[in-house]
Amino acid sequence: MIKSGIDQDALIAAFSQATTKQSETLRKTVSEATLKALQGRELTLDNIRKVLKTVTEAASAGAAQNPAKAVDVEAMLGKAFTGMDAALLQAVEAQRKALQGFVAQGLDLKEGKMKAAVAQLEKMEDVFFTTVSKATQGAGGTLQAPWQQVLQTMKGKGTDTGTQAGAAVEQLVEQARTAVRAGRTSGMNAAQAMMDSYASLVSGVLIGMSEGLQPQAKAAAGSARRR
């Protein structure tokens, strides 16, 4: 089944067949599926919620079907969470890059659409926890306790998404102060017009980030082979 741009059947199969030793593979699988789904739509909070909900439900369904008695369910679900966190981290970075471009052109962070975009960035971690928590309420009885433990542990540690979002906002505020002192207003009208398509723009930045990493990965692989 394809939902929210995610092959749920493939994710369910990955979790239902995984062993504890394959937990890192699960994290990578979840991260790639989540990132691909985020890239395939406008990066709004509503779309982010839909993707996280779908991935969480698929991970729960797969874990519930896993027949292995020795499998560490909590560890599996923890990898599902950190996989989503890794994908959201990229979404945060895409938003930061887009907003930096607007600030560089003189847009004020307190301006309506800019303010809303920054607010979305600040909400990323809260949306992450809230969405996963709600999605796990429908999980089977044997999965609710492991999910609760995962969420409790991650709330105590904090997510990479939340850390990066906080740092990004601080960087944007400082950049805005510098822009004001320098009196930068060039391109402001064009930038304001582009804010109307902010969600689509960020999605494009997110796609571009991934494409930019591919040549680096291929070069690294080629270097490793030559060794």
C-alpha cells in the first residue's frame, strides 16, 4: 500500500522480518523512506504530520508481526524514531537555508509570512513528538509500552531535529540583525513574492540537498574501491 508517498508494505515487511542485529538497517530504511516522502510534497506542518504518522504506523504494524521471540522491540522502535529524526533534520536544514536566503535579501523575521515560517521551524520537535505519540495510541497493547519508553527516553535526550531547529533560529536572528545594520534591502520585493511559495521552495531545497550529496557519496565509494 502506498500512502503519503510511502510504501507501507515495504516498511512493514522490513520490521516484521528484522532481527535485533539489523536495527541499524531499519534506521536507515526509515530515514530514507521518510526523507523521500517529505521531498515529494510541499513542506508544510500538515504534510510533515501525515508522513510521520504513516511511517510510525507502518513500523508498529511490522514490529507487531515480527515472530522472533528474542527481538528487542523497544530497540527496533527506537531506530524507527531516530530514522525519522534524521530525515526531519534534513527538513530543518532545508528551511534554514531557504530562510537565510530571504533574510539576506532584507526580509524582516517579524514580517507575517517570515514569522510564520520561523514559527514552523520552532515547532518541528513538538510536532514530531506529538504526531508519533498520537500514532502509537492505536498500536497493539504489546507495543504501547515500548513506544512510551522510546518517547520518554528521546524527550529526555532531545532530538537532533529540535537541537538543529533551535540553532537555526538563533542563526537567523543574528543574520537579521546584521542585515539591518548593513541596511540590506536589495531584492526585497522579489523575496516577498517568493514567500508565497515558501513550502514548495523548501521542498526544492530539500531535494537539491540530497542530490548534492550523491556525487560526494559516489566519489567516496570510488576512493574506497581504489584502496
